Amino acid sequence: MSQSHQPGQMPSAPQHHEQYGAAQPKPSRALEITGFVLSFFGILAIAGLIISIITFRRNKRDGRPRGLSLAGIIISIVVLLLTIASIVVTVAGVGAVLEACGELGPGTHVVDGVTYTCG
């Protein structure tokens, strides 16, 4: 289909507002990958969570995919919950052993099939 023009009028050329020579740098995914990787490592998952949230919001603003950032957020939260749970269980276990040794005194004791070596 052709456009009709008034006699003597030139068709308008498409307007381009790009500046030639000012190339836009491709955004680096290094920070996004860093947040994802840190999300797997116990207490470092806090840093992974923070970085993943930052990159998630930045990618949303820029209209880029956010999958890796979202994965980093989810994995960080799960790893932090598991880390906190393991710390609580460890502290409770150590507390129980110290309490038992306080009651039993020094030496090796067997109580309900559990051997305690108190020093």
C-alpha cells in the first residue's frame, strides 16, 4: 500500500533520536551472578540476599529478565532459615551436654544409652 502525498511535498523521513557513536554498554550480570552464588553459603547468604534484591529491583527498572535475581532471593532465604535452624539445634545440643555434665560431674557416664565424657 502506498502513501499519498500532496504534489510538491516530500514524504517525511522517519525520525531517529539515537546518537551515533554513543553506544550503550551492555549491562554486566556480574553482580547478579555474585548474589546468586553467595546465596548458597550459610551466613554469606545475607550478602547474597541483599545483592539479589538490589539486582532484582534494578532489572525491573531496566526491563531486563529477573529470574536469576529472584532465584538468588529465594535460595538466600531458604539457606538463611536452614542456617538459623542448625545454629539453634547446635546451641541447644551443646547446652544439653553442658547441663548433663554439670549434673554428672567429671568422667565418662552412660545415661539412657548416651555416653557423656565430661572433663
